[in-house]
Amino acid sequence: MASLRDIGYDTPAAVADLVDNSIDADARNVDITLTREGRSSWIRVADDGIGMTARELDEAMRYGSRREYARHHLGHFGLGLKTASLSQCRRLTVMSKTTPRGRIEGRCWDLDHVAARDSWELERVTPRGCPAHASEPLRIRPGTVVLWERLDRVLSYARPDGAAAMRAIDQLEEDVGRHLGMVFHRFLAGELGRGRARLQITLNDQVVEPWDPFARGESATQTLEAQTVLLRHGGRSHRVRVRPYILPPQIQFSSSEAHAEAAGPRRWNRQQGLYIYRRDRLIQSGGWNRLRTLDEHSKLARIALDIPQAAEPAFQINVSKMSVVLPTDLRPALAAVAAGVVAEAQEAYRQRVRLVDSDRGARDPSASVEAGSLVGDGWSTIVEVLREELHDQPETLRRVLTALANAHTRRTASASA
């Protein structure tokens, strides 16, 4: 149990694995709570799914649990609940019930208890024997509550109640929200098609908004033609669908805030590349899987790839659902697709865009200049660096770029004279 704590989860990924279980339990609402109570801090994930009977809960708490997975289910190995949770805490409690007036069943893995007894002793717990917040969400409805206590990996500070630890919790809340909005964006946006309900996730009472990696709400985003790449696996041919997008350069975004949001949790350069989905759940968010290297000039290229269900073993998704291996047979064709998309992205990166000083433009239309005509590719790079560095200061960025453009216009006019 101790060795499996290091299977590769960070906290956002561990929380996402619990949300996978909630989705598989047909939950429509998942409520996540992160507390700031020093050594007594806890994290809770509560859903309104179908819940589990006593027997089902016993099986769910077993390492390598056995269950039948439906075609749309996100679970796979029978390990996620335990390994994800105990990678972050030393005490895992799960409470569940299947009907509004039914009995609440509870089980607990306590690593300190297991170590002291040197035995696989799964504790049976009742609402009375647990903190009130462990069962409170189940008072009037069915569902499941997962509670993490003794957060030794989350609060690995000499003073878990100190200012640094509390700032870490604040940052963790932001990181978890961003990760969930990205990983489950299709679920949160209701893009799953007929018969599958839209999911709502709340984090400390705030609704988690979907993050669209492809900025499809921006009018300047280019949606390229979807392509199909064939993959041989298990004696069959499988159709792998890829959909490329070219995001706009900053000047073409509807606002500086929209541009900053589109940068993603890991920022522009590291968010370029492949977005790989398994059953509509995002597994990989960016990177080229050694098809090519990350490059400033290709940062606007993002490609959605959906893994065919029958070919999932070929992609070697790991237990924490954080890494994917591209099948060897798929790589040449996918590299060709990526090369074409990157060429389009590089053209968008270098394209001539209009830079307008709105104040001067209202008085003098000639104040409009073309940033692409400033000084060529060298200055194009400088302009992009300025946009990256000053993305959170839009007014300063506008003034600097406008001053550069106007200075170049004056210099060019002087040279011509």
C-alpha cells in the first residue's frame, strides 16, 4: 500500500480520478471541498450518483477490484479510488448509499492502522463514528462521499497551519479547478451527445467552468478539416479521428483576458500539440510525443485526437491517466498531419496583423499601422515575446506596441524623405 502511493499522481490528477468514478456512477453533480484547517485539513468529493451497496463498497475498496465496465465508463484498472486517494492522504473514508432513505455504508483505509496491525484491515465505519462532514451530503439523497484526512502529501510542511501551507492550499484550489475544467471540458460543456447528461462540478461552492483547449468561441480560430488515420491493432484496422485547430495570435483575440485564458494551465508553448481523449475524457493536454519538438513559432497548433475504444490497449494509458504512448504504426501518418498543421500555425504566427491605437485612431485614421510590416521576422519574435510577458497588463502592452509601430512609421517616413 505504501509503495503504490508513488504511482505518479499529483493532487489535481488524483481528484480527477475520483470524478471519473462519480461519472461512472451516473452522477450529474460533483461537489469538491478543500478546507484550510492546518493539520486537520481535509478534502472531500461528494456526488449524487447511484451509490454502492455494502458488498459493492467492499469490492470498490479492494485493490484491483473486479467489476464490469460499460462502454462509456472511465474506470479501467480497479485501482483509481485507492491509489489516487492514498497518494495524497493517510486516511481514506468512503460513505455511500443507494436510496434516499437507505442505510449509509462506510469503509475506511487507515495507513497507520494497517501498518500497526501489519494486516489488510479495512475498517467498517458508521456516520456516528466519522466526522459529520463525511456523511452530511448523503442525508437526503443517494450518492457517494470520498473523504481524505491526514493530508501528509498535500501539506508536507513543518507547520501545516502556517501561512505557507495556507497559501499552498489556495494555489491547490486554483490548480485543481483549472485541471478539472480542462480534463472534463466536454462533460461540463454538454458536448457528449444525446442520452448523456451534462456534468456540473463545484469546487468550494464555485462552479468549475469548462476550458476549451481550441478556443472555438473565438471568431479568428481556424478549424481545419478533420482527418482519419488508420491504425492496425489486434488484427483489425481502427479509424483514429484527428481534428486540427489553429488558434489566433494575441492581437486577433476578442480580448486580452480571452488570450490569457486560452494559454491554458501550462502556458502557450507547452500547451501546443496533441490533445488525446479517451471516451471524451482528456488524457493528454499538449506535447508532440516525440513527433517533433516544442517551438515558439508553432505554439498556435493544437490537435484533438480521439482514441478508438477497441484500440485503447495500443495507447498504453497508465493507471493515473496522465500519460499516453502513441502506437508505432500510427506515428508516421500522425507526424505528417502534425507537419501540415504546424506549417499553418507558423503562417498564422507570422501573418500581418493590424495594430490600432484606438484613441489616436478615432482622431486620425492614419494612426493604424501593420505590425507585420514593422521590421520583419526578427521584430515579429520581439512582438510575440512582449505579448507573452505583458499578457496580464493589456493597457501597457497596447501602449508599447503602438509606440513601436508609430516609431517605425516615423523612421520609415524620414528615411523615404
